[in-house]
Amino acid sequence: MLTPFKNEFPFPNFAEERSRSRMEEALTSVTAQTGHTYSLVIGGRHIETVQRSQSRNPSRLDQVIGIACESPAEMVDAAVQAAQDAFPAWSHLSTEERARYFVSAAAKMRRRIYSFAAWMVLEAGKNWTEAYADAAEAIDFMEYYAREAIRLQRSHPTIAMTGEENDFFYLPLGVGAVIAPWNFPLAILVGMTTAAAVTGNTVIMKPAEQTPVIAAKFMELLEYVGLPPGVVNYLPGDGEVVGEALTAHPQVRFVAFTGSREVGVHIYARAAVVQPGQKFLRRCILEMGGKDAIVVDENTPLDLVAAEVVASAFGFQGQKCSACSRLIAHTDIYDELLQKVIELGRKIKIGDPAQYGVYMGGVIDAAAHKKILNYVALGRAEAKLVMGGVDTEDQETHGYFVHPTIFSEVDPQSRLAQEEIFGPVLSAIRAESFEHAMEIANGTDYGLTGALFSSSRAHLEYARREFHVGNLYLNRKCTGALVGVQPFGGFNMSGTDSKAGGPDYLLQFMQGKIVCERW
Ligand code: NAD
């Protein structure tokens, strides 16, 4: 019997010598392993391709983290076939047996957590704590879903009918595509893949173009624990090639996607088309972007709020779907709060996050850098720049750095306040009253996370009912959901509200069957 689920929490305090030296050792060791080539893994076979891409450190552009073979579109068929071949044996294993592979992988990842974190410092530009938290979440997903799958495979009681036995249980769907983003390159990839596989499906795992190496490290781990060939296939490559082919493949029964609104909406439409030879309606689990707000009421202790706003807005360079990109403050405290946020924001250390104490690294790539700076230029025209707004010189050689940036007096309907920027850019919006603040908060197409800081019970209760987001936080920051504690997923254009890390999540990867036998 497995022990009850427990989060990998709290995270280490790197101010302590022991944790700091473990991270330094891991970074040295991982740095020595950079530059290797990673092949595709299809049905257990390692396949090298001609088309390759270099994965570079976004905070040190001269450092090549690894070279990823890219799958051409033709290889998608081979990967789907390998998953199809692996499906009968894998789906017939007991759930406990399948779960053990992932509990074993979690144990091994836990032993090497500093190493997994170090890869994310280098490949994704995460600071030490963010990188450690990402690896911890990956472990949590494996441990949690292993237990959830076991819980769900038990027969579910139905209303008893005399003279009959009725049995209700769940079956896997078949072959599925997991299409992951770069911003939680380990946790989200591991979460979606584990959920799909532990419930008996077989998977084609397509990582983001920006983070193929960390995904390859997860694939190596699955091979190390002896996962049968073909259960998980590693297929890095261009989203518009590999992703495009997977989402409309006549044998791919479901798509689990986390990424941008634009791509999610495209996948939703594409996956809906029934292809020749396709005998099912493809399921889509789509988790997309956000335009998350922290609302601050009058009569709130502002020092605490300012720290939580800075962590939510600028942690991992603002590149979290849950990041606070709108600070909506009551006019009575607006100026004082903004001043405190600016004071804290100015203390943020930017640079190569492999160095201890650096809080913000480079943003993920040249395209993101350009996009964020375009929004900064737009903000200069639309609102009042009160902090940041610059990129560092030498970004061509050193990294894609963007300083934490705050615009004030932002119009709630402006593009700055409506569109997901996905960078360290915070829009401060003045509200005339609490009701006005809530109206602004709900006034975008998204509905992922939100927070309210208030000491009014009536306002807190109002927000519980009316703040229309999938993850609402009262009197705390709007980032940092923990598996099992705050199941995660958003409303409206933030996605299908799948609630990753929650008790309903695995049901999306399964289909219920009733067997009725009359005596
Ligand atoms: P993205 O949409 O650009 O890419 C995500 C994945 O989709 C990548 O693997 C990419 O290769 C693939 N892809 C691209 N084009 C495709 C196509 N035509 N068909 C199929 N697949 C395709 O997103 P990103 O930049 O990697 O990630 C950032 C976005 O993800 C942000 O919008 C962020 O808010 C969102 N996100 C959401 C959550 C959540 O839980 N809601 C979590 C993390 C990130």
C-alpha cells in the first residue's frame, strides 16, 4: 500500500550553506553535460534526424544546452503506430502496476531533484527556487496521479437493482498527444504525460521547441525505470509540423495541451474535424493563457501586499500563466501601494540565474523578448511608465533580459490591460470603489487566476462568488498553486478548466463503462 500523498514542500532555503552547495554542485555537474545531442524515442528506439535545433541558455546566449533532433511530419505516423502497438499490453496491466512505474520515477527524480532543477536554470532561465519548485511539482504530479488512478479504478457504486449486478468502471481512451509549453518545462510535461499514461493510455510527448533537453531528461528517467517501449514516445519538433500532424491524426484519440490561447483555439478547431478512418470524437484538454489580476481594497496592510504583488508579477520574469499582470487598486491606497511595489521591484537582481541570488534571468527567446518590448513601447504610448521599460545592452551576446516594468494609470480596456504579454510587465489600474475594481478584474476574455487583498468579510465573500477565475486567492499571491492543494485551471479563454492536480483531472483521460448482468 502506498503512503498518503504528500507535497514536496517546503522548498529549500538557499541562504543555508547545505542547500546552496548542493545547487552549486548540481549546476557544475549539469554544465559539464551540456552540448549533447538528443534523439527522438519512438517505441523504445532512439532515432537521429537530419533536422536539429540548438537549445540555448536564454540568460547566456553563448551556452548551448543541447542539440535536439527534430521530428519531421512523416515520423508522426511511426510514433502513433508505436503508441498503438504498446496500448493493448499497457492498458491491460493493473492500475497498481502502471502506478508503480511513476512512483518509482518520482522517487528517482526526488533523489536527483537538484540536477533536474539545474537543467531548468540553464535551459529555461529559472532562478534556483523557481527551478526547484518546478521539479518538485513534477514529482507531486507523478505521486498524486499514481494514487488517483488507483482510487478511480475501483468500482463505483451504482443504485442496486434486484436480480442484477451493475458494475461501473473506467477504461483508457487509447493513443493521445501531449503538447507542452516551455514555461513549466518539467512539471506540466510530466503532469500531462503521467495523467495520460497512468490511466492506461499511450502517449506521444511533444515538448516545446525551447526546452527539449529537460524533456529528454524526463524521457531518460522513464527509460531508466523500465517503462515499456512505446508507452511514452518522445517527439520533439516544430509545433506547426509535429503538433499540427498529431492534433488531426485519425488514431490520436485525445490531445492534452498547455500553451497559448492562439494555439489552443487552433487545436480545438482542428481536433474537432473527423478524419477519414477516424471512429471517435477527439477529446481536448486545453489549458491556455491569462490576464490575471490582483485586486487591492482600501484598509489592507500594504507592505505584505507589495511583496506578494512583486512575487506574482516578476517571478520567473512574469512568464507564468498565473502571473499578476494587472494590479487593480482602490484609489485611496493606489499611490502608496504603487510606491511600495516600485521600491521592492527596484531591488530585483537581474542576470544569469545560475548565480546565487539572481532573481530574474533572461526571457525565453528572441521572439518573446521582441514581443515584450513591443508591449513596452505600446505602454509608453497608452499609459505612464513608472518603472523599468528597458532591456539591457548586449542582449545579443548575454541574454534576453527585460527589466521589471510597471505602467501606471492604465486604461482597463487598453491592449496593455487586455492582452497576455507573458513577461515582466505590470499594469497598475486605479479603481474608484471595490465594486469598480471587481468589474475591471472580470473585464477580460480570460479567467485563470486572481487575488483579492481585503480585510472586509463582505468583500471577501463577494469575491468568492463573483470573481470569475478558476483559481482565486484571498489575501495571498496569485501564483504558486500546489498539486492536490489548489487544483489548477481557468475559465473562459484560459481553457477547459481541467483542474490539473485535482481529483477530477484523470477522468478526462478515461471513459466510463457499465456492465449489467442479469441473474
Ligand atoms: P505555445 O502555444 O506557443 O506552444 C505550446 C506548445 O504548442 C508547444 O509545444 C508548441 O510547439 C505547440 N504548438 C505550436 N503550434 C502548434 C500547432 N499549430 N499545433 C499543435 N501544437 C502547436 O505556448 P508557449 O509559448 O509554449 O507557452 C506559453 C503559453 O502557455 C502562455 O500563453 C501561458 O499562459 C500558457 N500556459 C498556460 C498554463 C495553464 O495551465 N493554463 C500553464 C502554462 C502555460
